[in-house]
Amino acid sequence: MTLQKEVHEFIPIADTILCGNEEKYVTEAIRTKWVSSKGPFVKRFEDAFAQFVGTRYATSVSNGTAALHLAYHAVGIQKDDEVLMPNLSFIATANAAAYLGAKPVFVDVDPKTWNLDPKKIEEKITDKTKAIVCVHLYGAPCDMSALTKIAKTHQLPLIEDAAEAHGARFEGKTVGGFGDLSAFSFFGNKIITTGEGGMVVSNNSQLIDRVNFLKNHGMIPEQQYWHPEIAFNYRMTALQAGFGLGQLEGIQKIIQQKKEVYKAYLNGLSDISSIEFQQSPKNSESVWWMTTIKVPHRDSFMNVLKRHGIDSRRVFYPLSQLPPYHSSESFPVSEEISSSGVSLPSGAGITRAQIDYVIQVVRNFFSQN
Ligand SMILES: Cc1ncc(COP(=O)(O)O)c(C=O)c1O
């Protein structure tokens, strides 16, 4: 079979789409000299983001890891506490607990959604457990109905790591609105970006006040330069916020594109029985940040894509296998997804011709393997 290579040069895994007034707002920040973390754009971006998620409050930070660190800190996680989280996530989910001297305790994931398996949480709860963290992996919402119930029963704070899932919905409600605190990332490959950046959202004013205090060197608002504890500088700049505000204007378009990309891959590949797509739970809408599939011979599959100018990305290693968190405990589901999972090019700017080309290359691989 001859492949139609002429349609493109290189197909990246993700891209940045400029779809609002990013340039105008950043220029305005420069022109007015409000380039640091003060000035109108920070507040405007926070207010617009809170409205987008549907929470009362949002506070911007320097990146998604800082958002998690502050969220864990604000709910009171301390040295030697245990924090439950899925074994399949980016390392930042665990690192933010380790920064506080706490121990990440891993829970295996659901074989279809690849997210925290609610059936496996309660057996891991001990006297030391201080929070449950769920991660909406690759844009697919967790089962928030089960998770909120478990958190409530055990009176544990629930934190959403929504770094990859801006705009995803569970039973009609936008993710980020379920947890006591939720964290978002605006890294360059995320649904929307500010270059680097993050946001903490909540409906709880006390928790948000605590995050604001912690991100600003622990200075109390009433008394300039009075710092009752050691804290952090995790503030976002107005340049980032201006860019983010522009991105937010186009977010629905980006999400729609991401969904179309997933649908196109599903239509083009679902008859190949050895490919398994990540699924979104019942009554939910994933934003499909990355269309991710399980395939046999994953590493040679990725090599073939690369030879055809197609970028791809392996699924994260299970956190329990990474040196800082190494454990001999077995997590069969996350281990299997990690060893066979691969994300396909999922940028919102990918063209139909490029998707068709990827499909063609994938189909060709499976006709020979
Ligand atoms: C699930 C998850 N959590 C946290 C982060 C950390 O975000 P950041 O890179 O903005 O620090 C990321 C992304 O990088 C992520 O994918």
C-alpha cells in the first residue's frame, strides 16, 4: 500500500492555537507596563476562568505543579500524612505530596477510563490518610459521583488534578468544580496555555484565601511584609494572564476540535480489534486532550510512526515504578496501560488530511503485525 506522504512534513503530538486576543492583551500589558503579577490582567483571567469552570473562586499560579502543591498544603497535608492518588499520572501529582513530606499512596486505575478506580480506594484508607487526589487523565473525567461519595463518607478532602481536562464534564458539571480544591495547568501542550502557568479553583473562600496567602510569601493582606510562616512565590505574571485570557476566548473551539480528532481516529480505527481506546465514563464528556490508545508492540508501533514523520507519546510510567516512589506492590491495570498505551497526534490544529494519513499509517502497521 502506498501512503500519501505528501500531505505534511511532520505531525506534532500537540500544538498551540491562537484563537482569541492573546496578542492584543499581551501587548496591552506591555504598553501599560503591568508586566509582573500586579495589574488588571491577572484578576480578569482568574475571574474568567472561575466562570468557565463554574466555581466561585480561582487563583492563578506559576504552573500546575505549584497549583497542586498549594492545594495539598491548603487542605493541611503535612509530613508523614498519606495522600491517595492514582498510580497512573504525571509525576507532579506525587511530587506535590512529597514536597510536604507526605507519602503518596497509589491506587490502581479503571481498565476502561484509566482513572482512579473507586472500588480500590477504601482498602487503602488508613488513620494517616489525609486526602484523596483524582486525576482526569488525558481529558477524561473521573467517576466523580463515586469519588465524592467516598470522600464524604471518610471525611477526607478531595482534590482534583484537572491539569489535562479543562472543560471536561461529569453529569453535566465541569470538572474542577467537584473537589474542595482543584488544580489546572497551562503548560504549552495543555488545552489552553500561558506558556507556563496554573490555576487553583474552589467554592470554599477559606481554602482560596489560604492558597492566596501561601502563593504570596505568606504575607497577610492586612499587614505589609508581615509573614507568619514560610511560604512561596508561586504568582502568575500579567503577561501570562493576558495570554491566558485570550486563549480562554477560544477554548470552546479548541475543545470541539479535540473531540473531533478523537471521533475521527475512532471512526478510522475502531474495526482493528487489537486497538483499544481510552473511554470516558457514563454520563461524562471527555475533552480528549490526547487521544490515547492501547496497542500491542507499542514501542515498534511508535518507531513506525516516527519513521513516517508522526509524533506520538508513550503513556506515563506507573508512579510505583519511578525511582523516587518505587514499590514492589503490583498494580496490574496501570502497568498494562503504561506498557501498551500511546497518544496519537491530538493538536487542535491538526488537519483532516493529517488525521487520515495517521490512520493510514496505523492501519498499514496492523495489516503487517
Ligand atoms: C496530570 C498532571 N498533573 C500535573 C501536571 C503539572 O503541570 P505543570 O507542568 O504546569 O507543572 C501535569 C502537566 O504537566 C499533568 O499532566
